[in-house]
Amino acid sequence: MIFRQITHDDLGCASYLIGDDDAGLAAVVDPRLDIDEYLRLARYLGVRIEHVLETHNHADHVSGHGRLVASTGATIHIHREAAPDYDHEAFDDGWELELGSLTVRALHTPGHRPEHTAFALFGTDRGAEPWAVLTGDSLFVGGIARPDLAVDKEDGARGIFRSLRDQLLALPDTCEVWPGHLGGSLCGGPGMDLKVSSTIGYERAHQPLLHIDDEDEFVRRATDGLGPQPPNFGAIVATNRGQLVRGGGYADPLTPRQLEQHQREGALVVDVRTELQFDDAHTPASVCITALRAGFGSKLAWLADHDQPVVIVGRDDEEARRAIGLAASVGVTNVAGFLAGGMTSWREDQRPVQRTPRMTVAELHERWEGSDPPQVLDVREDDEWRNGHIPGAVHRPYHDIDAIPPGIDPERPVAVICASGQRAAVAASLMRRHGARDVIHVVDGGVPRWGREGWPLERTG
């Protein structure tokens, strides 16, 4: 039997290659856009990828099902309620697919989306009960799925409650749980774990939401404090439901002069190097979103307008091309090019650069208590702000900075802070792009560190 989990670390997604090497058959479940690893594994294991199984129409990443069909001729299977435009075989609850000694059974688990389906796995040499379940975006390690991405949040939460009780929690305690997302994904809540798998029994015992028997109470708890939805979720669903996407991320190399021309024509220049490299020197009016840490694609999707071209600046060509592939995974394909040779070529061409000064949390506190304190812009999410913020700070989540926020004087110094320094780097670059003259990036921690030092915090709500 074949069972391999393949993760997309930037988006926190997990996909699976399953099958039987004796029968020479395999299927891919919830494929990511980059399909090279599936093809490599299939060749290594000596199997043919004849099936693609989708748990649902994904909203957070572009599926690789079209590329797999083009490369292997596989058949796509998805629940009838998904109603995609591409050629597929629709199934209903209880449908089964045999892959040699491995049997896959569909468990319709609506809630996250109406068509959502989990897949229980049975083996002829493992007894009559399922030994594992691919839960997709229903049950995660340490959490459950968001209920608000396709339907009214209360309707979605009620669907998840019933799917958990009637389908997933009815499985044996020993049944392994292999989710479609890991910690960091936008499809789940803050309780999601980076652990790659669990069991039904462990999740039943340790997830507080799974202890709630009252449906109304479950709905209240599941919908309380939901974070904002990235604006491209609908566009990604439309892509995944539409005609098969068979291309990957590609863009042309650009000289510094071409980059400036694209910028004059309205392109968004995104610097994907580390935050500190960006602070030290960057092209004017560019936005800092490092591709070297998880979440690049999600942050880019927040900020990139669908009709606005994007130009990538990396440390070198390889880093830029990798970022372009990550961008394609979240449906950002309007990429005009990348700076050939990276930032080094810009400096060699003697083009102007901007710099962003840095300040530690301790240095901010010292200046905050002084006679001429800087303005403080807190760019965390609403729930983080309510749980504690620096007195006198202005609040605007980083992804909502489309102008200078009310309460901020663009002519005076403004220190931008988050929880760690990463979102603050993005926000600081946006503030500079929108005309703030003296922007300071707060590093080496953020508001949580301020609180741990015992310095004043205000709470709201």
C-alpha cells in the first residue's frame, strides 16, 4: 500500500498520494498546483496516477488537478454538489474507489463548503474498519474548519457540527486523522497544530469544541472571533471550479529600467527578500513580503489587486522564480516579471534606494516615555488589538492599509508594530508607499513582548 503526505508549507496545505504498488495504481487527493513531487513519487514507486480526488472546491489555493490531468490523463472525482465546469466523475456519500488492496470511501461532510467530502481508507489486510480518514477541511489536528467561506457562518457551523457527529466522530478512536491543512492555514482557527496527523480518539479527547453536545452552543463557539477573509477567496474558488488550469507560474526577467517602467504604469513591486534585507535597502515604493517564511502567498493575496500587475524583486533569480510559483498557488498570476539579477543588479545600475530604520521594542518603550514619542501604529488583527495594545496607539490591520490611517500624521515619525516584526515590515513598507515620511520598523518582538516586560497595555471589548 502507498500513503504519502505532501505539504505546501507556505500555505499550510497537505495533499496525499495513495494507492497500491502491487496493482500499479495511485490517486492524488487535493493536489497543489506544483505537481512535480507527485510525478516523481509515482515514477519512483512504479505506479500510474489514474485518479484525482478533491475534497471540495478549494478557496485558499489553486488546485493542480488540471496539470495532473494534462500530465497523466487521470480522472477527477468530486462530490456532485461541487458542480464544476471541467470534465469529472461526480460521486455521492458512500461512493467507493478501489485502488488494488486500498479502498477509498466518500464521507459527505458539508459545512466548510456544501460539497465537502472526507475520504475513509480501508485496507484488505487491516480489517473491516477504516484505518485512516483524509479529513480535508473539516477536522484538523487541534481545530475545525472555518464555517464562513461559502455559506452563512451559522449555517456552515451547523453543517460542521452535524458532519463531525454523524460522520467523522462515528469512526473508531484508532482511526488516523490526516487533514488537508496544518497550522498557519487561513481555512482553520488558531488552535490548529503543525503536527501532521492525529487520531479520532485523540482529537475527541483534546478538542474542547468536540465536547459540546448542544448545537447552538457549538455554533456560537465556532463563529466567535472569526478572522477576516482574504479578498481573493472567491476568485480562487471560481478558478478551481472553472475550466482546468494547466499552466504554472512564469514571468520574464526585467532590467532595472523595465522595472521602473512597469512601476510608472501602475505595477505593484514586491520585494521577497528578508525583512532586514529590505530595511537595509530596497527599490523605492516597493512592498516587503518575504518569501522565506510561511504565509507569503496569503499576504500577497491580501495586497495584490487582481487587475494590477506585480513585479518581483528577490535576492537572485532563483528566489524570485520561487516566489512567482508561490504567487500562482494563490491565484496571483498577473506577474509582469522579476528583477533579473535581484537587488544586486539594481545597485550595480546605481539606481536610487530607500531604507527603513529599525527599532527594538525596548527602544520604542524608551522613546514612548520620552518628551517627543513617535506615533505608534499597531497592525495586528482585531482580536489581538482587543486583548491588549499600547496606550495611544492607532490600529489598522496590515492588509487594510490602502492609505495613511486616520489618526496618523504622515509628516511625523511613526513606529509600526505587530506581534513579532514580520507583519510590521509589510505595513511599514505600505506606509512609506502611501506617503508617510518617517516610518520605523519595530523588530525583535512586538506587543506581546511589551506586555511581558510589564509595560502599560490597554484592553477593549
